[in-house]
Amino acid sequence: MRYLTAGESHGPQLTTIIEGVPAGLPILAEEINVELRRRQGGYGRGRRMQIEKDTAQITSGVRHGYTLGSPIALVVENNDFKHWTNIMGPEPLDNLEYEGKRSITKPRPGHADLNGAIKYGFRDVRNVLERSSARETTVRVAAGAVAKKLLSELGITIASHVIEIGGVKAKNLDYKNVEDLHNRAENSEVRCIDAEATENMKSLIDDAKQKGDSVGGIVEVVVEGMPAGVGSYVHYDRKLDSKIAGAIVSINAFKGVEFGIGFQAGSLPGSEVHDEIAYSEEQGYYRLSNRAGGFEGGMTTGMPIVVRAVMKPIPTLYKPLKSVDIETKEVYEASIERSDSCAVPAASVVAEHIVAWEVAKAIIEQFESDQLERLKRNIEDFREYARNF
């Protein structure tokens, strides 16, 4: 199962083409749009969210509400496109004007601007920032929404929440199950299930906005219902935890990943790190703890997958950092683009869908999956096999 995306931040549309989804999966555009609206929410978002009302259209691969097994094409139009000069016009990009501004020659620190311009030889760094924008995650969430629907049909649930913003850490993180986690996170403006931390996070975001600054944080994604043994230990590139880690850091501004107790394991003795194994006729094999975050040897253990990731503060600031004009080589303050003071709540939704995609992809690779009903039987047979092993 795979997908490709296309589109720029201010281009006419964003597109993704998904291949490998089993035939017979019930999916409606509105189910995808629910997830896209979640991505646009969260305390600290900027003015763009007042313009863009992301709505996906399914243009192929689905008929009468069911997937056909052929590629699925999803399109999201950019409402903001009409406010910009048509960058798809016939003139060279360097000669176009954008809302009265000429080519951008001042790369912003913390962005792909300068490196991308050097790589492709652009004298206008807007050619880089349009595509490298986090706006591209819109259609990655759309693809992940399809993956989430597939997982739900297989009895696998997933949710995300925020556990830290700008040094403010959530302390009360107890929840009954993934459904409870999801519902409580959705009821928080910062997607944090700790009510006291929620208010402190909002105050911190307000302070950063007033100062023209930004704040980052840490998000957590939890997956329940995964059968044991998904992934592989036989090659480095088949380990599912490594695939999830790579996918997470591919999200704009994400700089680190951990599973279970993660980096804390480096300061603990082995007796306080590894999960003891138990067995019951009802459950089969299970662990007495989940410090490993649902993985051993690159494979799922059957315990919940718990993946945590850190997002740096957004580098587009209203009190811009110093940069160098690539034409004059003079020192300037970097150009200001519309930005958020905090996008951690929205980023948790993106991470949720990125993880969903990798988990669903691993299942598709491991089990016969041309037809949804056959895939369901294969998964259930494997679960029974594992219980009685």
C-alpha cells in the first residue's frame, strides 16, 4: 500500500493517489473530511485556518461508497489560491509578483528555503516554501483517514493527544482505552486530557503570540488491537517501529521519536525496562507492562503501540530572525509568512494519521488483502493462531 502527494501551499489544489487499499472497504468523503477538520483545529492556529475549509473529493477508486481495489484519488482545493497571482502562469517565476511582492530572496531560518534553493538552483525561495509547507500534510491526513477506516474494520483503534507544550507537561494522563483517550482529547482546545495543563498550555500560547514567538511540544499516539508479530526482525528496513519512526520525522518540524518509555530506558536498569511475559487461555500471551511501547525486535507484541514525538516551535516568527539575502548577501530580517504561534494540537492529529498509515500498510504487506472480507478472516485466523501458540 502506498501513496503520493502533489500540490503547493498556494496552488489550486492538493492531491493524493492511494494504491493498495482492499476492495470492499466502505468509505465516504465526509469520513475523510471529519479528519481534515480535526487537523485544522487547535489553540494557537493562525489566520490561514479562517480561509481554508479543507474538503476532500474522491475522484476515483470508490463506487457507491466502497473501494474498488484500484487507485483512489483524493483532491483538496485551496480556497486561498484566488488571493494569489497564478503561479502556474506562462511567465518565469522570478518575474511574477505575489500580492505586490517580488521574488523572495531572504530564506527563513529553520525552514527548507535556503537548502532547497541551493539544491534546485532557484533564485526565488518561494518555489521551495510553497511545496515544503506543512500544508502538504492535508492530503497525508486524508490518506491516513482511509487507513484509519481500514484499521477500524479490523478491530484496531488509534488516538492521539498532547502531553507537553512549551515545557508545560500534562500530569494526569490516565485513560480507560483509546476511545476514552480520543473523546477527552477532542474536548480540549489543545488536545490534552489534563484539564489543569490545558489551561496552562493556553496561557503559554497566548504569551508566545503576544511576543511574536512560537512554542513546540510533545504528542503521543496510541494504537490498540494490533495482533502480535506484525513487522519483521529479519532486515533493518522491515522493522515496523523503524518505519513508524521514519514516517513521524517526515512530518514538518518533528525532530525526535520514542516508543514506550523511550529515552528514559537509558537511565534505568534492565529489570525496570523489559516487559515480563504472561499467558492466559482467554488472552493468549501478553506483557505485564508495556515499557517497550508495543514493539520487540521490530514487531508488534500485541500490546498497545505507544509512540511519542517532539515538534519544534514553528520557525516562521512575527519577530523574524536574521537571514541573508541570496542576491545581495546583505543581512536582513527573514520574510514573514502567515503562521501559527503553536501547531502542536494540530500536529498530533497529523501524527495520528501518519502512524495509522504505517500500521495499515504493514498489515496489507503481511496478510492477503485484495478483498476486505478475506483480510478480516486472515487477521482473525492469525489472532487465534497466536492465542493458541
